Amino acid sequence: QVQLVQSGAEVKKPGTSVKVSCKTSGYTFRSFAISWVRQAPGQGLEWVGWISGENGNTKYAENLRDRVTLTVDTPTSTAFMELRSLRSDDSAVYFCSRIEDLTYHYASGTWFDPWGQGTLVIVSS
Amino acid sequence: QAVLTQPPSVSGAPGQRVTISCAGNSSNIGAGFDVHWYQQLPGTAPKLLIYDNISRPSGVPGRFSGSKSGTSASLAITGLQAEDEADYYCQSFDTSLRGVFGSGTKVTVL
């Protein structure tokens, strides 16, 4: 079955960076994209970005595009999200999810399924 | 601030029918992008409930149904059960191919 397993919780100081991994299995990595979503404590879901598993094409949320970078390592079927210049309001659970590759399937969008278990990132001095 | 607008909460007695609205605009839902729905239980990752406006993944009970019209969509739960108490989110994309989520709705079973 399709599985996404994320790296463990992180505690970071303001101004530093964090890199979260999302290891996938059970499907052909290059045939799909990976999207990232975050959820601050007690808040709703916020879309972060997506990256193609085939060609590395990316799309980022406008409010994060200067600080976030999504990458993939195709040989290990793993996706990564790096967020720089961390602030306290970046404290959240970060989820990865598989989506259709919007490089090709862009007409009507796509859904997020399945999801990783989430990675808690705490930013505190 | 979420792009898609949902009511903060809805409630109903067991067995009743509740609906959750999801309002977008001409840059997302109204531009022809499909709407998808997720259920999130406390402390867990969201779970896909409805995809492509009306379709249910395997294993999702038939009491969950979706619809879409114009710039909005709705999720209906008929025959409400205690286990349906959770947060529900709608999701779509915009014309820049950026994902958009609803503000979330907490369903309470009275």
C-alpha cells in the first residue's frame, strides 16, 4: 500500500532552518507529485507548496516562497521541505501528501491522498 | 486567512442530516477546479473523504456525499453518528495551481 513516513519532531531557534523529510513507498515516485501542508496549533490547514516527482517542478504559497524550498531525491523516493529564517509563527505540524503531478494534470486540480503522519516543528528561543 | 470559507461549526443529533458549505470564487472553484473534502480527527492527519466533488474513496461510508455548483460546494452527512464528530475541510486549487483550503468546520454530535 502507498505510505508516506515523515521525519521526527524538531525544536529550532528563531532565525535558523529546518528540513523535514517524507519517505514514500508503494508506488512509482516519478509518476506523482508531493505537496506539503502545515497546521499551526488549534488552526486550520495551510497549503505550503508542491513538487513534481518527475522533473522537480515546484509551486509555492505566496507568503512562503522566499523562505521555503522543496526538493526530491528520486533514488530513495524521498521528498524534503526546508524552511529558512524560522519565526515563532512557523511552529506547526507539517504534513506531506501525494498528489497528481500538476505539471500534466492541471485542468481541474487534484486531491491529497494519502498523507504522512505529520512532523511537529517548534520554533522557540 | 483561509481562501475558501466554511462555517466554523455545525451540530446535529444522531441520525440527523447536516451540511457544510464551502464558498470560493472565480479564481478557484468557479474556474472549474474540483473540490475535495477531508475529515480530521484530533491529533491525526487529514483523511480524504470526497474527491472530484462527488466521489467517495473505497471505505468511506455512503452517508457522506458532496456536491458543487458555481463557486461553491457542499458536504452532507446523513444519519449522523457519534464517530463523525471531527473537523472537516474543503480543498481546491486556484488558477496559479496553488492549493487552497477551507477554514474548517467542527462537527458536533449532540
